[in-house]
Amino acid sequence: MDNRLLLKNAMLCDSQLWNAPMDVLVENGHIAAIGQNLPGPGLELTSYTLLPGFIDAHVHLVTGNIEYNDISLQNWARAGVTFVRDLGLGNDRPLEDFIAWRDTPRDAGCCGFVSSGRFIARKNGLGHIMPDGAECGLGCQGEEQVAAAVNYLAKNGFHGVKTQVDPKRLSLNKEEIAAMVKAASANGMWACAHVLDGSFVPMLLDAGIRELAHMPLTPLPDETLKRMVDDDVTVTATLYVNSVEPPPLPPEAIPPAMREKMKHIPPPDPADREAKTAIAVDNVRRFHAMGGQIAMGTDTMRMETSPAPVGMPVGELRLLHEAGLSLQEVVKAATETAARVCHVFGQMGSFTVGKMANIIGIKEPLDGSFSALENVCLVMNKGEIIRHE
């Protein structure tokens, strides 16, 4: 592979640049220079708009006991999502199996990722035991056990921690969540919380949580939103997942007992989905108007199956725009802010000399439909072009 490539005469868009005519010099997988009329031959991209590779800050790489594979990582990369963050494994296979798969060397054909591994959960509560009986989390009782669980994940190379709170299931209390946040900070890890019921948000803020892994589906008072802004909270909004029926899990991923239970679960009410999505969008709109930070995440669950391959999350981008984010602010949510919550902004998420050359290119104008991103025609991942059409 040639370790030097000059991308010439493209329009650059990121959180700081917008339709800026520039050349980008890539050397050894990183951005070596950005400017106009950089010397030397290169790849002519006069008709292209280039953006940093997009980052999905909320996925679940594994749901169900299926074999680990790289298909999703490959599909994300080809679509222009060059990095994802896994926020909790949805199976009860030995963690060592996932670690071995996680640490397998991969080429540029796969997107990069970081993971939080197991949920930090109340023993026998939400995130510890799944409805099918799978033990997907580290069940804890008390602050010492919570801190020990965080340290265990840190020792095994995980990059962050997540807990879940819900009025219908056992969850960690404020003191236990504060212990999780403290231990995560001591290990240089992110700490976030799954929360759909907005009544829990003040408690999470009291405990030190500074990232919500969803925008709640109940109305948040303005005073709560203002406190979130004042406390420098980032919300990884996951709006689109609430608005659509999730794709089916592959049969082999569902244990027979759970498959039988699912037959008796009524399908979600489309009107209820629409109403909850509208509430979340309004929460984002008001939070953003106050100066709140939004990261892009989809809550995509499971390893790849053929019916609904993962890809560019255009539905999520459209809803963020509907919630009041400008085109550039949506791009920022999917690049810079997503990189920040993943603790990788020093490596990616903007056109900055020294950062990894994760770059995507489109030919159609970028507008509020975001349809141009359904046809990404250039993908450079880790400095290597893996797609050019």
C-alpha cells in the first residue's frame, strides 16, 4: 500500500470547516497536511464533499448467543461509519470469548470500535439478568462491589462503563452509581447511563453522570435541561430507534424458552412510538437551544444478519436536524461530539493534522434529507481507501 496520498480540490465539512475548498495529504494512515494547492500529484476530487468518518456512539455489537463475526464492522465501514462504541454485550458467553474477538487484528475493511463490556447492574436487576435468563451484566450490591466491577472491566481492556435505571426493574442507587463514576474516572473510562424515564435524571446528575445514553422519552422540565447544560452533560440521543419497529433477531440468537415468551408479547403500538419519539425530539430541541451537547448514536443491536444490514444512520441524522440542529451541528454530533464521548477525539472526529485519516466522500449536496449520505462514494479508513465509486 502506498503510504502517501494527496486528496485534491475537495470541499471539506466538519465541526469547524464548512464547504472549504482544500487538499488533504494523507501519510502513513494519518492526516499530514491540509491546505489549498498542496504540491504533488494526487486523487482529483473536484466534485466531492469530504467529511470525517462518522462515529456511532451507541451500538450493541452482540445481542444473543450467535457466533462473533466482523460482518457488521465491515458494513459500517463501507457505509462511512468508521468507528462505533459498544455500550453493553447482550449475551452470557464467557467474557474471554469477546475479549479474544475484540483484540483480533483487523484491516481497514472493518470499522474501529471500543466497548464497555458488561453492564454494571444491581444484582438480579436491570442489565444483570435479561428476560431470557442470560446473565449479561456484572450484578453488584453495594458501592465496593460496584467499584470492583469497574476495576475488573478496566483490567480487561474495556474503555468505559454503563448502567441502566428504570422504574420497573431493580437498578443501582445514587451512591452505587456515584461509586461507578468515581472508579471509572480513576481508570480514565467514560461512565454513562441508560435512562428513558426522565424522573431519574436529577438523581443521575447528583451521582456524577455526565452522559445520558438516550434522550428520555418523558418530558424533561426546563430546569432539568438547564442543569444538564450547566453540568456539561452530553446526550447520545438515539431518537430513531424509538420511531421504528426493530429488525428481527436471527432465530439462532434467541433461546427456545425466550422465543416462546415472545409469541405472547403484543406488538408495539405505532401511535405510542410516534408519541414517545416526538417527546424525545422536543427534549433534544429544548436542550440544544440551551446550549446542550448532542452526540449521534443509534442503539443498533446485534451482530449482522442479512435482512437489515447496518449502515449510515440517515434516520437518526434527520431527526437530529428536525430537533433544531443545523446541518453542521448534525455533522458535529456524528463526528466531534461522538468522538469526545468515546474518548477518541484526539485520534479522529475532525480534519486535524495528526489525526487518523478516516474520511468519507459524497457527490450530492448535503441537505436536510441527508440522502447524500445514503450514497457515500468514497471511504478512507485508517488512511486506506476501501470504497471509491
